[in-house]
Amino acid sequence: MKRPLLLVACLVLGCSSDSPPVYEPGEVRDGPPISSLQPGTLVAGSLIVVTGSSFVPPDSGSSWLRLRGSFAGLAADVTLPAKFSDYNRMEIHWPGGTKAGLPTDDGSLAGEAYIEVDSVIDGQKHVSPPFSVSLTIASSLPPNLALLSVGSIGFVNEPITVQGNGFLLGGAEGTTGAFVEGCFQLEGSSSCNPVGPVEIPCKPAQPFDRTTAVFPFHPMIAGIHPGTFKGTVKLRNDAGGQPGDTYSDALPLTLSLQPPAVFSLSPSSASLGQYVMIQGGGFVDDSEQGSLTTLDFEGTFTPDGAASIPASLTLLPHFVSGQLARYVLNTEDQLGEAINLREASGKFEGTVTPTIHFGAEKEAGKPVAMKLGIDRVKQVVWLKFMPSYVESLRHFGLRAADQRIRDRVFEVARRDYEGINIEFRPQIPEDFALFESVEISGPDPNGLGLLGYDNTPGKDQNNLRLYDKIGGVNATTQEDGYPGYGGVFVESFFGFSMFPGKFAKKIDGADAVFDQMFDPFRPDRGGVPVDAMDMSTAAPPLTSTALCPAPDRPTQIACAIWALGSMIGTTMTHEVGHSLGLADPFGPDFHNPGDMPDRLMDSGGARSLRERLEMGEGPAMFCDDDYAYLRKVLPTTLADPGVSRPACW
């Protein structure tokens, strides 16, 4: 439904969030609370970012930002569509003052902000508590340059900080450009050659900061060779991507350029698919035409337990900034050709020399001593909990227990893969380029009621792929006649209930113990959902199901957390096992044959609810041959936990 932009009923200027909120008839006053609204100054194209908690995804309702208060002495009421980014962030496009419904494009808006949600679940409008705002609305911002900060000695792409006010934040509102002009004297030359003016875009030093920005001393200004620049810098705002006509005052700039340099490598050792961060100066952006940074390694490689061998390698790191580059260990360059990164471990020792290229220019730095360890291959797995998972928790009555459920999922993952070189993470990895992801979702989008499904293509024997994605849709698997959507589907667990309702179809393994665990909280079964107060009095995390099902509510909550976290966890570790090449790693089968107790890679129908809940059965584990295979393809110095494993055959 399209919402009109309004300029209507009054609200007293300066009303704070402590004042009684003004709600309209029919509004439900339980909307998601706001904790911040930025930026404080808005121009056409600005991206308003609202942070808070419990924001609603679009499949559950349409969200709006409402601003009510006083503008230019008049009452103001503006409503704009809000885009869901995640449960803690909403984004709103600011079209400009008059286009938003204000009388002019310039002025101050003081009052309150609300997030409104038109729910498709109950058909009601849910409104957040008021959040006090004081916003400056502007048709344009002239840049003011008050201070220029940079050392007298630096490198190509050296960051230069500008301070003042009126800077643009990028995106649709436009950018602030730094205009650099002067002359450059090459080292050893007697002449100073004219430079510019050259425009270099500035970026905010911090999000929403209109007073401090940064631009690099780009090679377009004076090239990449050592020498000295003398000149000036002035700023111009290019609103909406269109060249502006107002410049700031100019300030002087002197910078002595040095050859590229490497200061350090981190971490001190890395494995296949992992980033090595190179700190230094003078790096150039390899994404720009004709620009390249190379690293020449000279020295030796010493495999663990073997003699040293000569090593001479040229590696191509990726540009992050003039002071930071990153290299990912891979099998396709000189390093990957020199040693088997899937099996070898050891240490490089020698020197590294940086060289930068810009068009026809080339400049090398000095070699510096370097050590870099090579670790055994490691599998990193990102568990990506999707918005639909969170919404499905409401059907269990366990939305407030989300974090405790996730904690149990990770506990199961670490136990099932103990002694294997694998790591499960709650956030997207920033230190690995190659990692697996598993989506934890709500309903099964295949419409088949699957508990989980590995939709990666083919059987990855020996785990050659470190980057599988279990989730989303895979057209390749669809073409092969298999379900396209993968992941873990939490709503399908209702199939274990004797009364699954609309959420799933009852499966052959349905068990009344499911209902004993979850009925106290399921809204569709007359249960009372867990809330924040319940969580403050809930029993601590369980170590077994000895107390389950429980008679008292605090322990009932702990039992339900254990149950759902265990079901998600054991389903997820099973699907990850598939992506690593199991079961039958050197044959065609995807599951262990037959039905034996406590085997993690048995087919779904052979794994009872009680085994999944660890109630008198389980926990499920990898059988002996499967576990030995995992220890081979993901080796580690960690000890085998020594549990008695069932046979695979």
C-alpha cells in the first residue's frame, strides 16, 4: 500500500521522548524501539539509518519512518518507507524537504521519530516508542575546509585528512571532492613539474561524519616515483553526482613521497584460503586499469620435519588501502604451485620486496626480512541465521530465547567435530576468503518438509571445495532433478509433533515428547511464549536432558532451548558432513547403510527424535571410518576425543 506524505496535525516543538507519546486510534504501542537515527543533517539523497531492535522483515509487514514535530514554525508530519536491513537496522531514502512533504528544503525539524509496522500477521499497525530528534534539513551544503592533516613524509596513496564542515557522505547525496594542484619535483631533479588540478573523492572518516573526511594521495596526482609535492588542496561538493560550483578556501600541502615499503605480515602463519594482511605504504589499487602491487619473496621454505628448500616467488596481493594489502593463500599462483597447501605445513624465511606499477611507471621498495608459517588446511563454517529462522521461533514461542538456542547449536557443532580442523562461526569470516556457509532458515522453500538439505553440487570427495554454500537456491542441483533450496529448515521440525498444525505434516517418527517439550510455549497449542522476564529467571543451560520434560516453567524453558538447539545443531552437522564428502567418502553413497544407533550420517528416517534430543539415545556421532576420513582431509594437532564410535559398515 502506498502511503501519502503528510504535513498535518501539530506537535509541540522540542517534545522529548520522555513526554507522553501521541498515538492514533487503532495503533498498537509495541513497535520496535529506536536507539539512534543518523545523520543529523539531511540533503536530497541522504540515507537515513535507524538502529534499534526487533525490526520486522518485509514478509511480516511493511515498515515506515514517521517524523512528527515542528518545522519552520509549522506542524510537520512526514512518513517515509523504511527498508529492512537486519533486525537492528532500517534504511530510509531522504528525497529532500519539499518532496518529503515539508514546506521548504531548508530548516530545522524538531520532534519525535517512530517506526511504524503494518503487520501482515495480525493486520494491525504497531508503533515504536517515540525517539527524540532534532534534524537539519538543507537543500545544499557548501564545503568548508579548516584543517589539512598529513605528515611531511609519506607514500603513494597516503591518507590525507581534511577537517571542516558541510561534507557529503557519498551514495545518492553525492561526494566531496579534493582538488589538488601544485608541482612535483622528482628525487634528483632540479625542476618542479606542474600538477593538476586533480580531483580525488573524499570519504567520511566515520559513518555520518560531515566534519572529517579522508582522501588518498593518488598516483594520478604525481605518479609513483619518489620526490616532493608542493601545492594546495581545496574542496567542492558534487551533489547527486553533478559537479558543484562552490569551492572551499585552499590550504597548503607539502608531501615527500617515498618508495613502497612492507612493515609487517599478519597473522604469522596461515592456511589455504586464509588472508595474510600486509602492512606498509605506497600500495596501489589493482582494480584500477594499469595499477598493480607485487611482492617478491626470496629465501627458503622448510616443511615440518624436512630439510629446507630454496624459494623464489612473486605474489599478487589485493589492495585494501595505500597502507594495507591482503593476500589469500591459494592453489593457483606461484605459492600454490610450489607447495601442496592441502597437505604441507612449514615456514617461509627470507625477504620480501614490494613493487608497484602504474601505467608505464614502476617503482620497487627495499627488501625486508620476513617469516610466514604455512598451516594445515582448515575448514571455516559460517552459520548464517536467516530472518525466517527468527520469525519461525515465534511459532515455537521461543523468540526471546534466540541467543541461548544459537549457543546450543554451536555447542553441538563443536562436540560433533571435536578433533577435526574445522571452526564454526556466528559472523561472516573476515580473515578467510574461502569458507563454507550454512543457512538456518524457517520454512522449507522446496515445499517438501525437509529438515535439512545440502544443495551443493556433486559429492566433494577429499573436501576440495572450501567454499560450499548450503543455502539459497542452486540451479545446478535443480537441473539434476534434486531440490534446489538448501539449509536447515526449522519449521519442518514441527513434523515430529503429534499436532504439527499448519507448520508441517506429521512424519512417521512423530513423538509425544516433542509436544511435552514445546507445548508450554506454542501459541497455537495454548502455550505462553517465552518473554524477556522468563529469560531472566530461566534455568541455566543444561548439560543433559535428565530433568526433561520438567514440571516448572524455568526448567521447561531450559529443556526447550536444549531441544531446539540440539535438533538444529545435529541437522546442521549432518548437512556439513555431506558437503565434506560424507558418507561413504570414496564411494557413491550419501548415507551410512542401514539403520544403526547414534550414527550422524544415517538417513533422516533412521534418526529418531529422541536421538536428536539426546533423550535416552544419542548423541549421534560420525562412525569410525567417516571420522578417520575427516581427520585425514582436515588434519590437526588436536587429539582424537577418544569416544567409542559405531561402525560404518
